[in-house]
Amino acid sequence: MPVQKIEKVDFLLRCWEVFNRQGYHNTSMQDLAKATGLQKAGLYHHYPTKQLLMESVLDFAMQRFRSYVLAVAADTSLPVEQRFEKMLRRQRRLAMLQRQGCFFANIALETGRDEIFNKMLLLAMEEWTVSLSSLYADRFEEADAVMEARRVIMEYEGAVVFYKISGNPQYLEDFVTRATKAFRAVPSIQHIHHHTSIGI
Amino acid sequence: MPVQKIEKVDFLLRCWEVFNRQGYHNTSMQDLAKATGLQKAGLYHHYPTKQLLMESVLDFAMQRFRSYVLAVAADTSLPVEQRFEKMLRRQRRLAMLQRQGCFFANIALETGRDEIFNKMLLLAMEEWTVSLSSLYADRFEEADAVMEARRVIMEYEGAVVFYKISGNPQYLEDFVTRATKAFRAVPSIQHIHHHTSIGI
Amino acid sequence: MPVQKIEKVDFLLRCWEVFNRQGYHNTSMQDLAKATGLQKAGLYHHYPTKQLLMESVLDFAMQRFRSYVLAVAADTSLPVEQRFEKMLRRQRRLAMLQRQGCFFANIALETGRDEIFNKMLLLAMEEWTVSLSSLYADRFEEADAVMEARRVIMEYEGAVVFYKISGNPQYLEDFVTRATKAFRAVPSIQHIHHHTSIGI
Amino acid sequence: MPVQKIEKVDFLLRCWEVFNRQGYHNTSMQDLAKATGLQKAGLYHHYPTKQLLMESVLDFAMQRFRSYVLAVAADTSLPVEQRFEKMLRRQRRLAMLQRQGCFFANIALETGRDEIFNKMLLLAMEEWTVSLSSLYADRFEEADAVMEARRVIMEYEGAVVFYKISGNPQYLEDFVTRATKAFRAVPSIQHIHHHTSIGI
DNA sequence: TATGAATGAGCATTCATTCAT
DNA sequence: TATGAATGAATGCTCATTCAT
């Protein structure tokens, strides 16, 4: 019963854990009630349907993803390369929590055809892309940066598939190594721009 | 002797369609009965549990994937580049059938944590990797070919995630274009070997 | 607060009737729903499984047996012989309700090998034995009183078997007559004690 | 498939074991098929319904009971007391086979109200009574012998109830001891008759 | 004679949801 | 606001039985 804000966060966190572990359809309101300590009817007091509850959870998951992963990209106190690697490492760590993989992809593949959460999920994926592309913008032009960011996210999602069915974290580790090395291999264009602007 | 109401292949195909459309947990035996024209109890005459039925469906899906996608890699009547592109195009076409994406990834992300189909799924992904790496072997050494094949499959799976929540086939199209171009950009080592062997 | 559709005692009584009439395995939750006026799902709100429901019913049956049959043994307002006969008559009456016989024996023979209700059933039989032996204590020493009580209960259970397959209440009637006569034939040791104590 | 006589006996024996272990309602045709090695449809080839199959099994059980237990009473090569004890010992041994108790009583209490096997069961119980009373005829007049035989059978059935829920064979052992001792305690009237007839 | 396939009804149990208090 | 009680529909699975071959 989220009377205070802190309790609401805790409530959504627990729901997120259950949905992430069991999937959307395989999670019952009963499961959520048990996980949160509320009565089943209590859930309906706050969220009129399971679907709307899930939307709140997706929203909550995006907020957490933003502050834990995406925020790294904006942390200008670190050099770009370090920010890039740190982001990927955090994605990886997230996927390995109880071997749940990527929450967004889990729900995407399970419910994509139902068109039920697609709007939120696509927004999440696009925000992620924009965030990561802000790092690639140091090395590529705008359009290429976005494309490369999306490509790396795709690769990550695929790595998660291999990880999830094998339980082997090496797939994720290799992904981070590979992507980071590739990132470092591209020379910064910021530098060039700098020189140019100074030169003139 | 067996006076079946439906051919086994046809039966499994219909089940595959339903599972692919609705996912494992969200598909009921009733759904499968309706789709195949059998009674619920009739399903149980042939498959003792839903899980074992799904295993047969996974097996069937792998066979079809083998003959429709993986077989292309072995078709030496075509040059390597054409085989590569043809394979990816067929993967893409498969994903776009009723916007179902990749059957293996769908089930992987939905049931991965249950460890229920992981063995079969991992075998499928590895066979796919081996098949695709046989094309990369034309450009890379053994180890690198495998790694590059796996990387491309991962990218494909990620592209499918984007496709599934957006409905936009461009994600898949771009993937095919990108991967094919990258493949063509790498010079064949067959050529070099040839020269070398002749040179000596 | 609890806005129940049916009183708990009434609910358990109806379930007891059904189980007693049809046996454990041959009674479905549907049968119990119909008999109690609840929906099937409603039953599960109160009892998580059929087995646990049955345990509650067994408990309820024991309580009723206690207050209807066993209580007679403790009613010191009646002479021992009358209490003895009254107890047996009440057992008999119970067995003849809808020709159901002895609930405990019914369930015992049906589910005994499953070891599912044995603990409760044995407790019931032992309590019954203790209760009846308190009357025999007027005629026998402790150990013999218990043995004789158990023997008479056994004879009763056998009489019920004959009654149940024949529908002929004479078997039960004869049992009551026989046991009562035998009881009366044994001289009270209370009496002897009396004389002795006076004699000294 | 009882092609030969010996196979039919074996078939019925296996069915008897299953019914005795699981009860009538809790035994499925599937269970019987598995136990006998026949196909389910094969069972229906020989017995049109489960109920009729059970009737054959009851018949078979009675035959076996006759030759294993009741036959002892007719074995005039042994003195009456030994025949009596031997009969009870065999009953007891039968009840302890896999702790199944008395087949007739099991089915009686489970299905008695259904009136479905009562005719056969009552015949069995009466034949048993007659057989045992032939031994009591050595000690009692006709009517008393029958009554006493019935009473001892009842006591046995009750002992089986205690045995089945406790698993403790002492209940059966005590029954045999008690009944045998009581039998021996009654003087033979054969002797008296002899003297009388000779005397005149 | 024997059997694999099939079925309609039913099993214990769970679902998302509603409602009176 | 919170909850115990209730529900109609559905879940995976089993039942006794039938039928074509």
C-alpha cells in the first residue's frame, strides 16, 4: 500500500522483479500480491487492470534504466571511452541479475504482437539509442552515430538471448569487449573539429 | 493403419504457428486443439504434456529452419556472397511472417529462466552459428569466422526486437544491407590461399 | 466483516454429507460446490486443496461424533449400562443416516493406503476407544477395558460392512443387542470395591 | 489377452491387485491397461465396461478366497481348532499383502451405497460366514454357530480398519489370538453327541 | 482379434476481476 | 483505504468409452 512515495517505489520494484523473472502472461495478480505483501483486491485499488499495472512497471523500469544506465552517457566528468564502456558494463550487470536478461526485450518478444506495450517499449529503445548515440557522436556524424548506437544495442540484445539460454556470461562479456574495442578504434572527430575551429 | 485426422507435419506446422504467435505460456491446449482440428484429449493421445508437445514443435521448427535457411549456406552452386545475402533475406522473411520475429528468440526470452527448452534452443543457435560461419570461413580464419557469425546472428536478433515492437520492417532491411555490405567488404582468403599455393 | 454465503458449520456439514455418501475420490469439487451453493472457485478461497478441505471435514466430523456419541459416555447422570447402550444406539443411528455407514471407516478403507488422512483417522478411532473404555472401566481393569472397547468398535465396523452391502439394519440391531447383553453380563467392579471398602 | 486359461487368471490377478490397492473409483482403465500389458481398447474387447470387468474381478477374488481361506474349513485332515486358527491366519496374511486389507470390505464401503456390487459382495460375505460357521458347528448349535461366525468376521473387518490406518499388524495379530483362544475355550459338542448316540 | 486414434465430459486448480463492507 | 468473499471462464490434464481398421 503505497502511502508514502518510498513505498510506491518499493512496490513497483518488486513487481518489476516478478514480471522480469516470469514474463507478463505467466505472472498472475496473485504472484504480485504475494511479492508485494498486498491483498489481491488491494492491487486493484491502485491499478484497475493487470495491463495498466504493467504499464506503470514499464514506466518505473525506464526511470531506473535512465538513472542507472543512460545517465552514464551524460556524465561529462568522464572521458567518452570510459562512459561508453561503463554504460555497456551496467547493461550487462542488469542482464545478469537473476539471469533475467533485458526486461524490455523480454516483454517485447513476449507481447510484441499484442501491440499492448509496444508504444512504451519503442520509446524506451529509442531513448536508449539516442543516449548511446550521444557518445558515438564523438566519433561519427549524427546519422551514423544513431545507426551505430542502434546496431550495438541490437548486438547486445542478441548477446542476451545467447546468455539467457546458456547461462554463460561470456557471451555478454565478449560483447562488451568487442564493442568497446571497436569504439576505441574509431578516432574522435571532436578533436578534429577542435583543431579546425582553433585553426580558424 | 493410423487413421489420423491430420498429417503430423501439418499438425506441427499449425502448432508452431500458434506458439510463435502467442508464445508458450499464453498458448493453451485449447488454442492448439482449435488450430489443429483435434479435441483437447486428442492432443494428449499424441503428446503426454504441453511441454513435450512444445519440444516436438521446437524440433520441427529447427528442421524447417535447416531446410529453408541453413541449407542455403551449403548450396555451392551459388557464390559465397550470394549465399550469404540469400540466407539473411530468408531469415528476414521468416521474421516477417505475421510479424512473429524469431521463434527461437521468442521462446528463449520467454522461458529461458525456466531452463525448460534451453538445451534445444542452444543447440539451434549453435547450429545456426556453425552454418553461417561456414560462409565467413571464406573470409576469416576458423575462430574469427565463428565469432563473426555469432555476432551477426546477435545483431539480427536485436533487429527483430526493434521490428517486433515497431512493426517497421526497415530495421530488418537495414540489418541485411549492413551485414551484406560488411561481408562483401572483406576480401576472400580463398583467393590468397590459392595464390600462395600456386606461388610456391 | 466476513459476508459469507453460508455458515462455516453448515458448509462443513454439507461437505461431510457428500463425502460420506460418495467417498473421497468419487466426490468432485463440483459436487461440493453444488451442495454448498458456492462456486468451485469459492471453495478454493477457503480451502487451498481438496485434501485440506477433507481434513477440515474430518475434523468437523470428529467434533460432531464427540458431541453426539462420545459425550454420552461422560454423562454421569445415567447409569453405566444405559450410557453404554445409548452410545451404541447413537452409533447405529449415525450409520443408518442415508445408509452411509461409518464415515471414518469409509474413508479409512478408501484412502488408507494413500496415508493421506491416516493420522486424523487413527486419532479418531483411538479417542473413540478411550471414550468407550471409560465405560468398560466399570467392569474391567484398565488394560482389559481398553481391549474390550476396541474389540466392540471393531465388531461394530464389521456390522456396518454387512449393513452397507445388504441394506439390512438387523445386522446393526443385533450388534447393539449382543454387545449390550454382554456388557450387562459382566458384574461391575465398582460394586465389589464398594463392598470391600465397607467391609473393611 | 487371455488366449489361454492361465493368462486369463494372470490378467484378473493383476486387475485385482490394482483395484485392491487403489479402490474402484480411483482406478482407471488406463491403470488396468498398464498393469496387464493390454491396450485400453483391448480391455473393452473382453469386458464391455469397467463395472463388468470389476464384477469378473470380484468373482475371481471370491474363487481365490475360497481356495485359499475357505477351503481350510473343509480340510477334515486337521482337527477343528487347527482349521480355525489356520483360516484366521490366512485371512490375516491376505490383509497384509501390500497393506491392502480386505478386498470385499474395501469395495463394500467404497461402493456400498451405489448398490453396484452389493449382490456379489453379500454372497461372498455369506459364503464366508457359512464356511466359518461349519467350524463353530463343532461347538454351537446351528443358529449360534452362524451368529458367532458372523460376529468373528465382523471383528476381523474392524481389526482391518485399525490395521489399515495404523500400519500396525498387531491389531490383526491380537484378533487372531483372541478369536482362537475364545474358540478353544468352548467345549466341543461333537463329543457329547457321540456319547449320547452311542449310549442309547 | 486387436489397436491407435479419437472424443465429450469431467477433473482439481487458477485466472483476472468485482463487490460489499 | 483496504480486504475477505465471491465469480465465470479458463487452465493442463484424465476419464470411460467408441470406432475404423
